[in-house]
Amino acid sequence: MAIMVDTSVWIDFFRGHDTPEVGRLTEYIELNDRIFTGDLILAELFQGVRTGRELRLVESAFRAFLVVDMVGEANARQSAAYYRQLRGQGVTVRKTIDGLIATWCIQNQMPLLHADRDFAPFVSFGLLEA
């Protein structure tokens, strides 16, 4: 199985939190499944690093996972289209980055493991598999 893992899950994973999403991530790691992350997700993670030790830990961990480029013109345009579609249905996507991540997953038919309510509109309207 292949799965994209969002920042929200990685943060809980690195902090040692016992959440259902961290449990699923741990299972995927143990099963040697294809775990993806994106350039946007790495940017969010690296922004939250506080020490050199944490940075080395995160950088080391991500050598084992596939990192993909998530932003490009096509993804930017489609993300904006989804934003307008959801807004037309009365839902406002709060974070541009989350919209771009969700769009990449939709376009690449890859489920997203997350613990972030900002992806809920994409899931509830059948756009994103969570």
C-alpha cells in the first residue's frame, strides 16, 4: 500500500504521542509499506524544529521515505478550483498548504493519513480518501 502522511501525524509521531493515526503510521512502517511525504509537509516540519538534534533526527528519518514535489502550476490551479468548489458549498478551506496537499493526494489517488480537521471538507465531499 502507498500512503501520504501529513505533518499533523508526523508531529505526533516524533513527539511520541499515542494516537490512532500514529498507530496506523507505525503499522505502515512495520509492514514496509510505501510511505510518502511532500515538500510542503517537510517545510512545515522543518519550520517547527527547535534544536540541531531535532533537525538531525527529522532529516535522518525522512531519508527512509519518498518525498515528492507537491506544488506546480497544475496543482496550484486545481487546488484553487477545489477551494472555489468547497466555498460554493459553504465551506472555507482555512489553509492554502492543506489545500495543496489535499489536491496532490486527490490528483494522485493517494490516501492521506492525517490528524487535521482542515482536511475534513475534502473528505466529506468525497474528494479525498482519508
